[in-house]
Amino acid sequence: MAEKAKELFCEKNGKLNYWHTILTGFGFLASSIAWAIYDPYITKILNHLLGDSPTVAAWSAKLNESLPFLARFAAAQGEDVTLAGGGITLVPLFIGIIMTFDNIFGVIFQPTFGKLSDRCHSRLGKRRPFITFGAPVCALLFALIPLCALRGSLPLTMLCIILFVFVMSLWRAPVVALMPDLTPPALRSEGNAIINLMGGLGSLIGMVAGTIVTLVYTAATGIEVNSANEERTYPYVFLIGSVVMVVGMLVVLLKVKEPDSRLTVVADQNMAMDAAARRAAEKEAKRREKAERRAQKLSRAERKSLIFMLMGLFFLFCGSNAIQTFFSLFAAEILHMETSQATILMAIFAVCSAAAALPAGKLGKKFGRKKTILGGLAIFILAFVVFFSIFSVLISQDGFNISSFNSTNKVYTSVVDQVDTYNDEHALKDDALIEMDGYIAYLNGGLTGEEAAKYAAFDEEITAEGYDFGAVVRAANAQFGLQLTEADRGRALEAVNSSLNDVIDILKILIYPVLVLAGAANMFITVNTLPLVLEIGGVEKVGTFTGYYYTATFSAQIASPIVYGVVAMLSGTYLSLFYYSPIAFVISVLCILFVRHGEAVPQEIVDKVEMENAD
């Protein structure tokens, strides 16, 4: 009987070794905290530096003269187009371009470094050399970014950002490939669930780092939280990220046992008695390794599965990236929510995703990765369709169609924006703050005394600034068959407010179960896609196929913000998110249906075959 194969690091008695998998996940945790801090803080840093740049201001003025239609495109993506003399400012555009560097570098460099790690022969194994070098260098560059920004140096800040995202692309594919290297194919979906949980933990630490630093900073200085200059806290936030990156690297270096990848070469070298023989042995070992890789080329059917899977991933991430990028704008426009409320909704989505991570891995193992992925996509699509269908029924009951709802809603939110702006200007005077319901009551003669005086001050201010209430009156007359004049703007605003709120109050409740389902569905998909792609490639090409995986996903993350920006611009509403993303998901489903490879062979079957061959 054949000797039983030696267990891998993340395996114990044919099952997943959870503790060892957690240790392996510290590498992904290290990269996740960096991106959790990078995305929100770098945009603020760039906004400040680019906004103060005379060159950018001059280019913005020139652009407004030459291409005024670009202002509509920027507005469709939620950019502030009130700067640069009432036209478009290049600041958001440059921020958007810079914020795609990480994805562009990922597409270009990650497959290359994935292949290099496949062929790496070192005492530390294939992947750990890249992590051991990349994480500390990234930690140093990461800590330097806010320091350069505080000096007001845009060139130095950009240099640090570019170097940071480049070095991150150096070790991203190896760190993701580490778990599959150390885990049997049948256990990789479960292992990937643990890795995603570790990544989520890193993201969570990054999200709360700013709050922790602000509280410590204000306690130490005696400055009130609302008065603190948050830019002064940036270096400490980035320092937390840098420290966690180094700690994650040390855990992987000291606690994760990756096999010495030199052994295949060293075994032959040790048999040689002289230098010439050793060189010949080394060449022979490398020749044999190349021959093995050539022998492992994909069949035509496997290539077809790989291509369709990568296409499916592209459209999947096109849909999901649009949600992540534009959801807060959808929540503000359609649900009339503040950014903080929209963030809570996305937190619910993230928590449900995390809770579904382990079940998703087990489902992938039991029913198959492809079926689990398709099931997740079906749930995603169903959640969107149900939300959009109920929305359509609700607005039809109030006499709206999609177009009239959007136009009426825009008119209403323009008044809400006036109220919000007024409150921002009077934030330190509690008795001066106003509400929409109170303003409607004032316009209809329902207030007296000090309350009436407060709203009269607001009404006089926006009237003096030239706000056009005629749009509100025209919308009410057109939608509800009224015959009001501008003197009746209170009645017009009341009719619009009441009708819209009837719909929005229900949508605010409905969005919660939609996000719960979507969060779980998201993890059903995420946990199983990477192992499926890696299984098509085989054990010796894990790094290469990890690179392919991220090429597909990063390409989508580069393309989707631009494509959906055009969709939002043409439709004039972020409600279009609820048909853009489902369409992308449907295309993804159609692609994945053609995938015929990538399922893991259950370990018990492997053991049975080995025993039969031994007999």
C-alpha cells in the first residue's frame, strides 16, 4: 500500500486546519488594512493638494471654455461642479485617475509577479520572499504619504503613492496564492472563506483607525472632536496601517511553514561530486521543471472554461464595483439619506457578507463551486429585481412613472439642499436650524411668533439668492393636475413632499432585507470564484492563475466607474444602478454557464484512487 501523502500546512487529518489558515491569512490582512485606509484618506489628501494647485486651477478654467459638456458627465458621477467659476474642476477628474493607478498596476504587474513567484526557488518558499520584501517597503511608503502631504508637496506625495501601489502589486498575487499552495484543492473554498474573513478584519481595523486616532488625539490635546484638524491625525492613521502591515508580514514569515522551494533543485545538486556536475544537475532540474510546465498546458476545453470564467468575473465585478462606488449617491438621491446613514447600510452589507463566509465555503465544497456562484448571482439578481419591482408599483400607485418620479424628486431635493445648506451655515445656532416640514407649515401659514420668524429668515435668504420655486409649482401641477401659482408654493411643496415620502419611507425599510440577501450572495460568489479559477490552472500555476483572476477583476474595476458614469449621465438618475448591475450579473451568469472545469475532486475519492493504484 502506498505511503499516505504528507499533509499540507493548512490541512489536518484530511480537514482544514483553521488555526494555520488564520496564520496564513495575516498576509491578506496586511494588504487589506492598507486599502481600507488608502481609499478614503488618499482622496482627501489629493483633494487638498490638487485644490491648492495653481496649475490645476488654470487647466480647469481652460477646460470650461473648451468643453463645457464635461460638466454634465461629472455631475452624473456625483462630482462637485460648482467650483472653477461655476463650471467643472479637474480636481475630481485627477483624483479619479490617480485612484485607478492601483487597479491599472494590478492588471499590468500582478500576473508578472504571480508567474515569478511560481518559479521562485528559495529557502522561504515561493511566496514568502515577495511578502517579506513587499510589505515592509509598502509600510514605509505608506507612512511617508501623509508626511509629504503635510509639507504641501504634491510631487513628493505622488511619488510615494505611485511607488506604494507599484510595490503593492508586487506581492498581492503571491500573498493570495499562499493559501492555495498550502491547502488541498478540496479544502480551498473553506480556506478562502477564512482568508476573506482575515481580509475583512484588516479592513475593519482600517475603518476604525481614524476614529481611534481622533479620540486619542483630542484627549491628548484637549481639543474638541468637532474642532480638531483631521489632517494632523493622518500620519498616525497611516502609521497604524504600516504597523499592522509589518506585523502581518512577521506572522507569515515566522509562523507559516511554506516548503523550501529549492528542494527540487538541491536534491539533484547534492548528488553531484564536482562543480560541473552540480551545474549540469541544476540545468537538468530546471529543464525538467520547464518540461513539466509545458506538459501541464491547458486543453482546449480547459482554456474555454478559463476564458468564460474570466469573462464572468469581469461582468460580475462591473456590477459589484458600481454598487460599491455609487451606492451612497443612490442613497442620497432616491432614499434621501445622509452619507452616514448610507455607510450604515453598507456596513450591514459587509457584516452579512462576513457572516456568510464560512457557509459559502462549505456550500462550495458540498454542492460545487459553480453551482454556489450561480446561486449567489441568482440571489443578487432576485434582490435587485424585487426592489425595483416594488419601487415601480409604489410610484405607479401615486401616479408616477420612472421619468416623472425622477424629475419631481430632483425638484424636491433641490429644496432639501437649500435647507441643508442653510443649516450648515447656522450649525452653531441651534435655535436657527430648520426642517422641511416646518418650512412647509410656514409657507402655508401654520406658524407664528419666533418659529415663523426663523423660517421667514430662510425664505428671504433663498428668495434673495434667486431660487426658482416655479419648478416646484410646475412639477406639482403636472403630476397632480393642480392649478397652482408661485404664490401657492407651500401647497405645491406639501403635495410633492407627501407623495414622495410615501414611496421613500417604504423603500428605506425594503433596502435592509435587500442588502442582507445581497451581502450573503456576495460571499457565496467571492469565496468560490478564486478557487475555481485556480483549480483550472493546477497546482504548479497557482501564482499565474491568481494573476489572471486579478487581471479580470481589476480590468472591471477600471472600466465600470467610467461605463456607469455614462449610464448615470444619460439616465439622469442613480436609480439606473438597479438595472445596470443586474444586467451585468445576468451577463456574468451566461458566461459562467459555459464553464465546465474548476471543481475540486473530493479528498475521499483521491484517497480511494491512490489505494486502488497501490494495490
